[in-house]
Amino acid sequence: MSENSHVPHVSQPHNRLLAVSAALCGLAAVALGTFGAHGLQRVASLDLLPTWQTSVRYHMFHVLAALIAGFCGSGIVARRWAVFAGWLFVAGILFFSGSLYLLVLAPQGWLMMTAPVGGVLFLLGWASLTWALISNK
């Protein structure tokens, strides 16, 4: 019996780049959440704090979804759908949360049009992950 035999086996993500990207997004979510709690009031109006908090919350939820998606799927097709879902979550973070962060820091009307794109990407990600989980191919 080897020295590490007591360590449970953790499978590798189906897409290492997705896992690394999701981890970096997680790092950003924590940093931006901390900034929102401790420094945002110096550069933005306090009435925009709920928008920042919404952005951080959706950001972190979808980081976790992207990480989970990277490990889902029992067959080749299912794994591809799961990885696709993970990338949709990452893109949704960029469009949805990214636009809200920018809207708080540098209010521009056009930014309001990019948040719904991110929301659609989140929905497509969840639909793709659902398909990956029910697919056995």
C-alpha cells in the first residue's frame, strides 16, 4: 500500500483551461467583493452598492458552477456539453458581472445593454449543464 493510498481520488477536470479560468474568476470575485466592502465608497456612490453586491453574488455563484461543470459528464458528448456550459458561465461572468462592475465605477448607459447578454449566457450555461447531466453519451 502506498503512502498516499488514504488520500481519496479526485478526478481531473475535463478541461484544465476552464478550471484555471474559473479559479481566476473566483480570485477576482473575492478581491472585488472585498473592494466593495472596504473601498468602493471612496470611488462610487453608496446607492450603487447593491448593484456591486449583486454583481459579486452572481460572479461567485457562476464561478462555482463553472468549476462543477468542468467535472461533470459521464460520456464524451456529456463532457463536451458540460465544458461548454462552464465556458458559458465564464462568459456570463464577464458580460453580466463585468458590466455591472463597470457601471458602478464608470457609469455609461451602454453598459446596461451588456448585462442582459450575460444573463442569457448564464441561462444557456444552465441549460447546457442540464443537458450534460441527463445525457449518457
